[in-house]
Amino acid sequence: MEAKTRLILLKLLHTAIWSFYVVIIVYTVFAAIIGRLDFYFLTAVCLVVLEGIILLINGWQCPLTRIAEKYSDEVSLGFDLYIPKWLAKHNKTIFTTLFSAGIIIATYRILT
């Protein structure tokens, strides 16, 4: 398989995984707002924390990015995902803020 084809497949996989995490982060905020702090909420929180641990271990970079670098001459911001560059630039800030808001809301609901 050619490097270009491998990169396309890797970008598709990486974008799918990224999208999954976007959905579960948004779900944590939604679940916290409506007070649905159940098994699904806890599972979503655990998955996001696991993702954070993986990123921390890898120097705040997704392991798939390092693999994609092997198949591309271009390693600019967001080269390994099918998302806009501005979103790639602010990705961690946006979704960490959202997730934190969900946790704060959930904590408030639990304590009151």
C-alpha cells in the first residue's frame, strides 16, 4: 500500500476517533445539565480521562499523529485529521473547557 493511501486511511481513522471523543465530551455536558449522572455519564468521563492520560504520556500528542508523520512530508498543524486548521489549533482548549464545564456542573448537582 502506498504512503499516500496509508495516510488517507490513518486520517479517516483519526478523524473518526476524534469525532467519537467530541460526541462523548458534548454528552458529558448535556448529561450534567439535565442531571443524568448515570452509568453512561461515568463511562464517558472515564473514556475522556483515559484519553487525557494517553495524551499526557505521549507529550500531549496523539499516538496516531506520530504514525501519520511517517507517511507525510507535511506535518503542519492538523495534517493528520480532516478538520479545519483553526479547530486543530484550538482543539484541546475548546474540548477541555467543555469537559471541565460538564464536570463542574455534575459536581454541583451531586453536592446540592
